[in-house]
Amino acid sequence: MGGSNGNNFVNNVTWGEITDYQALTQKIQGLMEKRDPAMLSDPQLIIDEIFALASGTKKTFRNLVGEDTKSLKAMRDALPLEEYLEKINAMYV
């Protein structure tokens, strides 16, 4: 079983034992370990955004929470689909 506990996904993730995904899991773990902590989104901003969505204060259908997701979305919007998929593939696969 895998998952995350606490509010810091990078530090609290528990990796599962599914061997089919081992190479991909190792690559993602490597990316996460190299990540500059200063670049992580402030957890309180994420909490506030999720609370606003859950409580109905913010009534939008799809929401990007955190700078990571916003930068991935910006990259997706700026590139043709095939180029975006190649970049994502190079990063994670």
C-alpha cells in the first residue's frame, strides 16, 4: 500500500510495493528529493484554497491548487499537445 500522511507530501509519502511501477516510482522519488524546498507551495495557501472549495465559498468546477499544478497547466497551455507530452514523458518516464 502507498499513500501520504501529514501535509508535506514530499516528506510523508509511503511508496507501495507494486513492482510494475518501480522504475517510474524511483524516477519520481529522485525528482522529489532534488526539489528545492523553497519552491514548494505554502501549505496554508493550499489548505485555504481547498477549504474554500469544500465549504462552497468558492464555486468553481476545476481548480488548480499549488504552484506546481499552475506551472504544469501553464506549460500545457503554451505548448502543442505532442510537445507537452514529450516534456512530461522526459520528466517522469
